[in-house]
Amino acid sequence: ENLGSQIVEFEVSANQERLQRTEKEQMLIQKKSSLKQCMTRLW
């Protein structure tokens, strides 16, 4: 039973890390697109 709960905790933390990673990637994409918009405005 202890091992099972450890596995569940591990899966939960892995899912949380995956979510954080995708959020960071989304923010990066948004920053890149806004940067491109600024560059096109400058030209």
C-alpha cells in the first residue's frame, strides 16, 4: 500500500512539472510573437 501511494505521488508531481513546462513554453511563444510585432512596427 505504501508503494502504491508513493507511485501516485510521483505521478502527480510529474503531471505538475509537465503542466508548468507547457505554461512556460506558452509564455515563451507569446513573448516571441509580441517581440515580432514590435519588430514589424519598428520597420
